[in-house]
Amino acid sequence: MSTITVYGATGMVGSEIVTEAVARGYQVTGVTHGNPDHVKNPVAGVSYVTGDITDTGDVVEKAKGTDIIVFSVPGARDGSSVQPIIDAHARIVAAFAGAGVTARIFIVGGAGATQTPDGTLLKDTPDFPAAYKPEAESFAQILDLWRGSAKSLDWTMLAPSPEIAPGAATASYALGDDVAAGGFVTAGTFAKAALDELDTPAHRRARFIVSNA
């Protein structure tokens, strides 16, 4: 049985990823900030543990003990600095290369770093919400960090459509590389696409985008 460790396992996207992973027969560890015994609405079959993406040494140890490691941790959305999440990924990229981590690395990215059909980054368009701009900027930088990482690291980033919201998986979905194929995706569809990629890798060392079909 393959193992998967998910940071941000109790969030909107992370909880859907762990649910989908359990349904597909993975042995799932969910990483959460707080007391793992106090997780609200825990997913049956998931082993919850405490951890933080900023604790690089612990992240490395968890990565060495799993087949797949997922980072579903957004940047700050409350006006505080997004620098900690950028710095966390920078340290992880360097530490994973130095430690010889062989786990598959899956990062939940942001829509702001995707492109419009004319090649403009979504975050740079006039109507992009100002409240989401810092997080979008941070994940553009995080994508660049992984693109510049050691060739030995087996990473993939999946970004959502411009709009993502709670909801069940649709029967089918559409994928894009730099430009989203649609404007909306449910968290359930996102998780379905994520596990499809983990089951059958097609976007190694690349970012791709999912939309509801």
C-alpha cells in the first residue's frame, strides 16, 4: 500500500485530497497545526499528526517516511506577510535536495500565477482582487523555486481555475498547462485530478491547471 502525507489536511482542498486518497486505497497521514486529537470532521482512515510546513527538519523527516508528500498550505490571506510561506518552500527545496528525498512531491498552487490567453499572469490583470494579490505573488515565486530545484526532485504543482469552492467532484474535468480551460473548479474535482496525477504521473516537474468540465 502506497503512503501519502498531506500538509494542510484539514483545509478545504487538503481534506478533499485525503478523502480521495483513502478512497483509492492509500495509507494517509494528515498533518495539522493543532492537536491531532481535536481535528474537526476527521476523515475515517486518516492518521492525523502535528506538524508545520515552516519546520523544515520535521518536513524532511516526514518526506523520508512516505511515498508521496503533499503541500496544501496557502499563504496568509489576512493582510499579514506571505514571506513565511515563500521562505518555507525555499528551505524545503534546498533541504530535500540535500537530504536526497525521493518521495513524490505534490504542491497545491494558486490561480494567480496562471496565465490569461494573451499571456498575462492572472494576478496582473486589472480586475484581480487586491485582497488575493499577496498570496498570488507568493505562489508565483514558489512555482519559480520548484522550477529551479534540483533535477532529482520529483515535484508537480496543480493550480485551480480562477475560482475554486467547496463541492463534489464532477464526472469529468479539463486540464491546462499555463492557461485554465475554464473559470471554476470544485475542491472535489481538484482532489480527483490530484490523485489521478499521483496514480498516473503525466506532469512531472511541471505545473498544470484543473477546471470543471
